Amino acid sequence: MKETALCPRLAKAMDLIGKRWTALIIYQLLSGPQRFNAIESALPISGRLLSERLKELEKEGVVERKVYSEVPVRVEYSLTPKGRSLEGAVREIEKWAQNWT
Amino acid sequence: MKETALCPRLAKAMDLIGKRWTALIIYQLLSGPQRFNAIESALPISGRLLSERLKELEKEGVVERKVYSEVPVRVEYSLTPKGRSLEGAVREIEKWAQNWT
């Protein structure tokens, strides 16, 4: 691979955000912490793939998973500060989508 | 697929921008029209894949390909208005990348 004049961090960021459904999951969580089922019913995505993406986003520090010791147990997903700071990018893409697609 | 509460246009926009290297090609063309070799040398991408992505972006109306009838012939790629209006999203992603990756 040639040495890129471009910032490899932009490439890494795009690899993260660009994955299918990732931006939509982030978009969904912008409205606050939600349970798995709520996210799943809002997106045309399988439970298996959603679970996979949420694990990746947790590992990347973009999403946080909170377990509430209630009966039955309650699990919620929310954006971390790193995740919330993607709002600007997601809103810009939303604006572009409304104008151009 | 469940009917999504989310805007399918956002999903389509992400499918376009999210493809590997697409955002970097757009980022590269923000600095103006360029020839194939200039784009290729700035990105760690194979000529074959770059050619494929440029064709897709041309089809989507994001990139324009101009052929100048000179000897030898000169071909330049540039962003269309639709492509240029992705600048906001790409700059936001760049800002996020600088802070968080």
C-alpha cells in the first residue's frame, strides 16, 4: 500500500461509521438510551446483525451497555461522549440525504 | 424487512458514502479537479478499485469525468454540486477522527 498523503485516521473513522447500519444505529441512539428491542424495531436490521454491531460499537467506545439489576433485568444502550460527538457527521449526512437522494 | 421508522434516504446515503474509500475519494476531490493518477497516488487504493469507485460515483451523480481533446487526451475527475455538498459531512467526520481516533 502506498504511503497516503491522507490522514489514516479519516480512513479509520470511515471504516467505523461506514459499516452498514452503524450510522443508523447511532442516529437512533441520538434520541437517548434505548433497549435492544426498541432499536431493533426502529431499524430494518436483523437481531443478530444489530447485536454484532452493538458489540463492535461497544468495543470502539462509541456505545455503552448498562445492565440494571431489576427483575427482570433491564439492559440499555446509549451513546458515550465519543459516540455523541458523531452527531454532527450524522446530521450532515441526513441533511445531504434529504436534498440529494 | 420491518418497515423502518427511520428515513430510508439516510440508509441510502450511508450505503453510498460508507463504501470503503468513497469518503476519502470525495475528501481528495474537495481540493479540485484531478487526474486519475493524482487521486491514485494520494490514496492507499489499487487502480482497479479506484476506477470502480469513480464509475459508481459518476453513476450516482457525485463525480463528473471530463475528457479534454488534447494530445495526449487529458481526463479529469471533479465533484458535481451533489458531490461538493458532501463537504459538510466529510469535514465533520474528519473533525471527529482527529478527536477520537
